[in-house]
Amino acid sequence: MSFSIKSDVKDAPESGKVATIYLEGELDSLSARLFQKEIEKVAIESPKDLVLDMEKLTFMASAGLRVLIFSKQKIGPSLNIFLVKPQQPIVDTLEHTGLLHSVTVVEKYPA
Amino acid sequence: MNSKTFPGTVESIDLIRHYISEIAQSAGLDKKSSYNLKLAADEIATNIVLYGYEEPGLEGNIEVLDEQTEEALTVIFEDTSAPFDPLARELPDEEDLTKPLEERQIGGLGIFLTVKGVDDFSYERVGEKNRNIFKMLKGRVS
């Protein structure tokens, strides 16, 4: 299955910790399990910003949406979620499900 | 009517998705419609595998049928798990969809995306089989 994920957490002195997760390939119900594990891993660091690099993510099923919801519920309502360069069909999915206004779509992070 | 059979296991979900992409391409669907059909098929195949077969510990197949006319592409998934009508469940409504993430219920989004993404989605139980039917109109201006 073509899916890969990696993450890092960096300390930003002024703004708190920033967790970045790079998603590549197709995010379906199976790969969403890996995504959720990665969220659980970075959640330990209590990041203030969660940055999801989606430039190379070509597909996202509802299981991926559920992990987005999970991340906010796990890390806390003050978490800011940034999506870097999501592809149009994924933006459409987020829009149809009303999740788009809970995240910030950016060209790059930090802006 | 073409037909291809996949074992009802998690490994098949990815394969079914790619098979659907091929069907969509050969039917000449545009990019957006192809993606939406692939998404709908993924959601339904996932439900069949995880809740129809895996959870109760059953073995079975998903048979993918497709038929094209000049106007439409119809894809049908047949499986032999317990009767399950995806449309019987209440879909998230406008109020649910505007709730902030932290208050969101986690279920129901897959079926919602399925119904929203295809031109027509229907379900029927015929004999021992569930039939999930996806219809995409061709030549839509998008």
C-alpha cells in the first residue's frame, strides 16, 4: 500500500512546540491507524501547533477525518491545526464535512 | 456487465480502490467524479470488510460489478455478510457538520461522503446478498 508517514516535534521558543507530520500517498482506514499512532506519539509533547504536510497526499477517506477530530480531542481544543498544500479533492472533502473551518490551510509553515 | 471478485479482507480495500479508478477512467469520468466514486467505493468496501466480515469473524468476498451505458456508469458491490443498509443509519445533519472539532461525533462521515459524492447511491438485499449500488452520470460539466 502506498502510504508513508513521518513526524518531528520542534521547540519554538515564543510560540510553543510545533509537531509536523508528513503524509504521503493514500490515507484510508488502514493507513489512518498509522496516522492515529503518530498523533498519539506527538501528543505526548503537547504541541501548540500541529502541522500536517499534505502536499503528497493523494487520497483521504473518512477514517482520515476521524483522526483529525481525534487529534483535537486528544491534544486539546487550543491546538491549532495547519494543513500545508492539501490537494483539491481533500479540501473538498473537508469542506463537505464542515471540517475546513476547524483547520487553517496554508502554502507553507511557518507562513 | 463486468465482474471481478476480491476476498473480503483489509488487503483488498486498496486493490478495490485502484480497480475502481481504472473503471472510472475507462468510462471517461472527469477527475473530480473519479475521485468521488473512488472515495465512495472505499468507504463502502471498508464497512463491508471491517463490520460485515472481520468483526463477526466471517469469511466472504466482495464482487465488484460494473456496467456502462452512454449516460452512466453503474458499479455494484455484492457481499454475503449480514444484511446491512448503509442508508438506514441517520446521516450527520447541518447542525452536526458545523460543530467544532472537539465536539464532533466520530461516526457517520463515510456514508455521508458516499451519498454526497455519487449521483445516486442505493442499497438492496437480494437473497443472501447485500448490493450497494453506485451510479455516476457521464459527461457532467464540472
